[in-house]
Amino acid sequence: MVSHAGDEPELRQCSEATTQLTKKQLRRIQKRASNRESARRSREQKAQERERLIAENMDLTSQNKILSLEADELREQLRKARKEEIGKGFHGSVVSKPDERDGPVSVVH
């Protein structure tokens, strides 16, 4: 292509438009890369939180089983103590009656 003296402003405008388009494309590419990195970090944080919650769930389930066994043992001790109390004919001023709390404990898994 042959350049004429009158064509220079047009070429300059065309070159500037191409440069701006390239800058826009570059910003778009950088934004996409930034968004991808942000999404990757977010997925990593969610995975770590999921692992923490799984471990906490296992720990709490274990504690719940231990506490349930302890509660069962205490209920059995209470039952035996009340049976012995009745068997000895203890008739003191305190009347022992079953309490709602003596019933079975619901365990949610």
C-alpha cells in the first residue's frame, strides 16, 4: 500500500483504534485470569472447610456415643439405687419418683 501525505491522520486513528482494542482485549484477558484465580481460591477454601466439617462431625459423633454410653450407665446406676432403696424399705421424707430426664436419650446421627 502506498502512503500519501493526507492518509497519515487516518492511519494514526486506525493505529490508535487497534491499540485501544488490544488494550481492551488485554484487560479482558487479565480480568478472566484474575477471575479464574479467585474461583480457584474459593474452591480451595470450600474444600478445606468441607474437610474441617467432616472431621468435626466425626469428633462430635464419637463424643455423642461416649456421652450416650455414660448416660446409659448413670441411668442403670439410678435404677439399681432406687431398687435397693425400695428393697430396704426406706421411707424417708424424700419421695423418689421417676423423672422425665431418666428416660432414654435420643441420639441424632
